[in-house]
Amino acid sequence: MSFKDNLKSELEYQGIHLKELSAKCGISKNTLGNYITGHNSVPSAESAVKIAQALGVTVEYLVTGSKQSELKNQQTQNFSMQEKNLLWYFQKLSTHEKNAIEHYLKELTE
């Protein structure tokens, strides 16, 4: 399957509308629509990364439909969008920052 097919399929699977994806990744709704319809069917690498991160999948999955990426998505399919966003931000932190956040969350929940 192509990028446009994988993107369309992932949006349907997650129940996300273009407007929501646009807000999450910072790419206009019209541009996203063009990716799905085949106009400008291949986004830049930067845009593909933004889309993948917003959907909680890998660029590899959007480009190739790789099963390995699907497995990752299945592991997080029960996460709310807020939980997926938090995980995405957490993964961007340094080890020191992750440890600080973990400590804070433990204190907060005790």
C-alpha cells in the first residue's frame, strides 16, 4: 500500500478526522487531504514525521505498512489521545528529565 492508503487507513482505524490531525501535527487540513487523495501524494520527510508522531505510528508504517509498526500501534491502541501525546513528549526527554518526571508522578500519586 502507498503512503496515501496507509494514512487513510490509519485515520479510519483511529477514528481521527483531518481537522484533528491538522491541529496535532501543524499541517493544514487541505494539505493532509491532498496526501490522501493523491495530490502531492508524497509529503516531505519533515511532514511525514509530524504526521506519524501525531498518529502514534512510525514513518516506516505510513510509507510501507510494515507489520512491526502495526504491532507498536496495537500495543498503544487502548491509550487515549492524551496518553499517546504524553508518551510522545516523554520519549523526547533526556534520561535525567525522564527520571525527574517519574519521581514527580510517584510523589503525586502517593
